[in-house]
Amino acid sequence: MGNFLGVVMDPIRSIHYQKDTTLALLLAAQDHGYALFYMEQNNLFIDSKGPGAKMCPLKVYADANSWYELGDSIIKPLGDLDVILMRKDPPFDSEFIYSTYILEAAERLGTLIVNKPQSLRDCNEKVFATEFPQCTPPLLVSSDQELLKQFLNKHKEVVYKPLDGMGGTSIFRVQKGDQNLNVIIETLTNYGQNTIMAQKYLPEILSGDKRILVIDGEVVPYCVARIPAAGEFRGNLAAGGHGVVQPLGARDHWIAQEIAPVLVKKGLLFVGLDVIGDYLTEINVTSPTCVREIDNAQDTAIGDQLMRAIAKRLEA
């Protein structure tokens, strides 16, 4: 097993200790003997010598009052690290893409990047789901305002959402005849300039938007059903939903098994599938969450499972 693991993440000082998945993964990595190095996205660089970063040695603790300790900042080649966890939250913008180029340069030097930089670029969390039409509800990806309106006419009640959002932001539930239809589509598409997704509304959302985790092709047998708050249709925890940990149903397992081999092939070691009722709605590849909730309820040690998967990849 390698000795050095880097993480690219949002500021560690501002994470939510009880819920943060990245911290769970880092605690597991430290238990597996890794020396940890902390980076934020703007610390990455590439020059004539190759990819590097300003990084800080990091120690993490299972302590709600003091969960991390950073050493002095150093400049280090990314190729010196055995593994890098890319855990920067969306938005998936130009800066995120530039980061994947730098991480890809480190990958060419032999560093394992979780998840694979090319696949982070290729697999938009909404559009990637369209590769599995047997698993999804009726959907449309388009910037054409007329097509988006026709989709509503056909399905009577739909959800419109941007392709680059997270946490339930800017998602609209619209019923046929809604007087706000034009302004919603104009706003989301910026008058036909931005591509968005429309999905048939699934009333099963009231029973929860299920987050299913897949670790290098292995499906975690429990999920978090994110139940919308009263008067809401979005289950996202960031939008006020609350999570209930439950075993996967037969259809959940089937959906995950349909997708898992493709994830392995694309170097996507840590992925979150979003399933409402019987349908896949999104595939989260950038920074999946809900590890803490499942671990706390079921003693599953998902971070440990990911570290074992990483060790196998490094050996291979």
C-alpha cells in the first residue's frame, strides 16, 4: 500500500463534523496508515516540471470540537502522492475542469485519482443518467424552449433543473397550465442559451430521494432516503430534507447492478446514485455524501471499504 494520500476539498475548517463524508474518508485513510496532505482547489498548479500543489500535512481526529490539525504549507509534486481524493463540491465550472487537467497530469505519473479526472469531465451528474434509459424516468436534456414545453404537455407534471447544480438549488416542479412556465424555462435556459434537464415528476419523492453508494463496483446494502420537509418536493438534505437509513430494495439493487460495471470501467471508485421510487434520477461522481449517516446507523465502515478498494487498485 502507498504511504501518501492527498485530498482536494472545500475548506476543512467549515465542514459539518457530524455529516461530512470527506472527513470520514480521511479518518479511514489515516487508520490505513496514510500520511495525509490537504489542498484546496486554488492550491493546484502545473509548470514545466509537472503538476504540483501548495499543500499542508494533515492529521484528522474523531472529535467534534477539534477534528483537524494542519502543518506548515509546503510545495510538493503531485506525483509524490500515491492517491488523491478529489472532493471539491460543485459547481462544476471552468475552475473545476482546469483542476481535472492538473490531476490528470499527476495520474500520468502514476498517482491514483479518486475519481478519475477524465470521467469527472465526461460524466455530468444529470446527463450521465441518460446512458441507462432502462433505469430512468422519462426525461429530456435540451435548451430548446419549445421542446421543454412539449415535454410538460406530454407528462402533465415535470421537474426542470440545471445541469450543474447541487443540493437541490434552482429545481422547479411545474404542472401543466402553470402561468410561471415561460419565466421558469427562460430563467433556467437563459433564453435558450443553457441546456437543462426535464424529468417527469415522481410523486414517490415524498417517500424519499434515495442515495445509494457504490464503492468500485460494490453496492453498499443500505441507502439514505432523504425525505422532503413539509411543503417541499426536494429531498436534498441541503434543502431541509431529513435522512432515513434503510436497506436497499430489490429494484434499488437492480439499478445499482446495471450501472456498477460501467463505473468500474470509467475509474469511478466512489459514486452516489440518486433513486426516486423505481427510477434513477442522477449519478453523483464529483463529491458523493451520506457516508456518515449510513455508518452511524448500520456500522458499515464505508471509508474503510473505499480504502481497501484503493489498495487493490494500487496493487494492480
